Amino acid sequence: MISAKGPAWASCGRYGLVLLLAAVAVQNGAASAGGHYLTPRTAVAVVCASVLLVARVPWFVAAAATTAAAGLWGWPMLPLLLVALFDMAASRRVAAAAVCCGVVLAANTVAPGPVSLWRPQAYGASLFLLLAVVMGLWMGSRRRLVQALHEQVDHLRVERQLREETVRAAERSRIAADMHDVLAHRLSLIALHTGVLTTRAGALPAPVAERLTLLRTAATEALADLRDVLAALHDRQATTGDAATAPVLRDVRELVDQARAAGQDVDLRVQGSAEQASAAHRLALYRLVQEGLTNARKHAAGAPVRVRVDYGPPHTVVEVTNGPGRPAGTTAASGFGLIGLRERVQALGGQLSAGPHGAGSWQLTARIPHPAPIDQDGAHR
């Protein structure tokens, strides 16, 4: 990361350089004037240094002032002219810099011999002028390159943030779709069984029959409300492609069997029973194992994979560990799969970690706490 102090240090360096060159111009002007400092040359040197340092002064003012000073008094004012030429070249004003060089060299052909730029070496001053323009062009190109790189980095950062938000939104949509399928199934069963019981209301006490009717009505209305609410969260376009493979309470053994059939070496160890975990936990666990096996195929093809599932309680734990292997080479990693998994796990109050595990191995671990049990009065214990 480039420090924010860089421009400040550059400004201080330029300020000091211009002051130093102004002092040199005053000294040289005094030397060419017989040792007198209170001369028009000193005043012109101070004015040129001032217009070079004040940022609000238009660039052509500094160019005109330094060009006129160097044209009238020759080499004592040359250092300040070099700064102005450097600034013009850095700002892509090469034509203006060339005009200033031509005017100065032409004016010095009639300047007094002791201060003329053509003496004592005919082309020495021309080389200095050319060097200032070339250095200005190089520095200007470098500044524009650095600025373009900064803008590109900022653009990539914003683009990545937008992609992460898209992945999180898509994962929330999948969660809504999965929970809709599971809860709709459960509520449908409640409505079905209560409906069957209400057909035998004649053999039941009146309060019980009334409660059954109320329960059946509440289950039906809850099912309708659930569909309305989750439909607003369900992005149909994002989940249409996954509809055929939506893991509605499917067991992880199916994933492992499919991976083994595809030639992947997978060792599965399951502790506890799936019924010990809630439906949301089982859906998240299925996605975690699915993503872990997919990443192992992408980044460690041929490596053995160890899958451990613990339904708890008090936690639902899943670990997917793969050994070192070769990248598949045919798939491009998006880098956003773990973002969706982390969104799902955090929504359940759990933690997700993924990273190196041993020599060349990689491990994906998720730990999701079970919800607190509920008393008969509806309070969490």
C-alpha cells in the first residue's frame, strides 16, 4: 500500500528545491552584477520562485516569467527556467516547453557575453534544457501510471465488494428457498393430519374438536403466509438452475457416493443421527460438504478427502480435509464459494474456518450450535 504521506513529502521536496534554486539564482545574479544583491535580477528571481511555488498561479505565468528572466539575464536564471520546463513537460505541454526553449536561446544570442547561455560552451545550456524536458516527460508518465494503478485497484476493490454482496444475497435466497421447502412440507403434514382428525370430530370431546379445527386453520394460514414472505426473498432467476438439485434434507452420504462414483477418494465418518440436528443445520451441512468436495476436486485432484460429520448436540460439526494434490487445471476458481457458506453458517450463529491444515493439506470446518430447548410455555431454557 502506498503511503498517503507521499504527495506531502513530494510537495515539501519541491518547495525546498525551488527555494534552493532561487537562492542560487540570486547568488549568481549578484556575482554577475559585481557583488550587488539589491538589483532587479534579485527581485526577478524572487518573483519567479514565488510563481513556481504558488499552486493557484496559472502555468503559463510561471513559464513566461522564467523565460523572460532567462532571456534577459542568461545563465543566472537558468535553474528556475529548468523547473518551469520540467513542470510543463510533466503536464504534457511539450510544445509550450519547446517554444520557451527556442525563445530563451534566441534571446541569448544577443545577450551580454558574461551571462549568455551560448558561452563558454555553445551547446551546454541546450543540453540542460533538453534534459529538463525529458525528465519532465518521464516523471509525468510515471505519475499518470501510478494514478491509473490506484484507480484500477479502487475499481477492483469495489467490484469485489459488489460480487461478495451478490454472493451473499444469492445465498440468502437459497436459504429462503430451502427453508420454504422444508417448512412447507412440515406445515402441510400438520394441516393434513389435523384435517383427518377433524373428520372424526364426532368421537372427540367438543373442546378437542374445536382446537383441532383451529390448529388446522392456523397451519393452513401459516403455510400461506410462509409462501408469501419467502417468495419475496426467493430470487427465482438465481435459483432456477438449482431447482432440480435443491438439497431438501438429503443425506450427505448421497454426496459422498456421487463423489466416489466420479473417482474421488472420500472417507466419511458420521457421529450421531441426522434427526438430532434441525432442518436448517442439515441443509447447511449438505452445502458445506458439497462445497468441500467440489473445492477438493478443483484444487487437489486425486488427493484423498476425509469428511467428518457430528450431529451433536450441543453443536453440529462438519470437517472436510483434503491432502495435497494437483490443481485440476480446467476450472477457474471464483473465490466466492466460501463467502456464501460463511453467510449461511453465520445466519445460524455458527463459525466457519478454512485454511491450510498440515503439510499441503486444506481443511474446511464449521461448528453450528444447536438452538436452546423450549419449555412448554414457549421460553428458551
